[in-house]
Amino acid sequence: MIADDHQMVREGVKSALADLGDALDIFEAEDLDGIYRLLDQGIDLDLILLDLKMPGMKGIETLQALKQAAPDVAVAILSAYNHRNLVQQALDSGADGYIPKASRKEVMLNAIRLVLAGEIYIPSLLLSADPAEETPQEPDKPAPHPFNLTARQQEIFALMQTGLSNKEIAREAGCTEGTVKAHVTAILKSLSVTSRAKAIALKWDT
């Protein structure tokens, strides 16, 4: 099951999952009620790819409730929010993996294969450093990043990579559309590109 309130994201994930084989039965839900409707139908699910930011969701609390409602179904978080603390909290609360939406297709598919094999997928951002050795950063202080983006710009850029419009990004990020436009302009300047398409096409190790 792909549980995400953006059709474009669901279509993109479905397209990527085609590389896993033709014998897949893929179900979709765009809100929490949709997830439970499918579960109530008794469908034999192997995996739920879950966006934590959907109508009806209460974040980690909902993840825990889903794991209780369907203990035999693996649940991997598919999210544009990749803060270390949130990733760790999700894994500690029973998530079978945490897949950043900005991941390359090959990374996402390898993560799904791992989860379907009964393992836990831990994203590289959680393995990159010892949390005890990290120094908390100021909200507007540039975070370590190949293009020197701030933490907030990284969040906006991750949402850009999912194909969302400025209006949709504003809703996801909890800010105004004008603020998103300002961030996008700053991001393009930092990346030394002239368009969103060129920015999204840039590649680096995630």
C-alpha cells in the first residue's frame, strides 16, 4: 500500500515499484481513513509505505496505532522530513524503515527489498555520524550539505524533488507560499542554476 495524499507522489512510487516485478498488487490511500478501509477489507498486505503528513495523521502516534492494528504488515515511512530525531523516533516506534522522498530510485527500491526481506532499513543520514558527537545547529545556520543549504532549505528542496508545486510545498512545510518562493529563489542561487528542473536534476550521494 502506498499511503500519501499527493497523487503525483503515489504515481511516481508506483512507477518505481514496477522495477520490482510485474506480480505486484499495489493499493493506494490518500488519508488515514483510506488506510483503515483497506485494512478492514482483509487485504493480505506485505508493506505499507506511509507518509506521516496526511489528513487524519498524528505523526508517530498514528504509526504506533497502525503497527498495533496490523502487526504482521511491515510499515516503512516515506517522508520529505528527514530530521535525525524524527527518523530515530519513527524507528524506535516500530517503523521497519525510513525512506527519504529525495532518495534516488535505486536507493528506495533497495530499501523496500530490505524491508520485504524482514530487515530494518536505516537511511544513511542516521548512520553518517554519532548523534552524541553532533552539535545542535541554529535554525538559520547552514547545515553540512554539498550545496551549503540551510536545514530549512534542505527541507524545501526535498519537497521540490517530489514534484510538488509551491502551494503544495507551503502546505507540507507549514508556511506561506511567498515564503516558499523566497526559499526556492535562494536555493536556485546556492545551486547556481536558473530553474527548478535544473536544480532537481542535480545528483549527489543521499
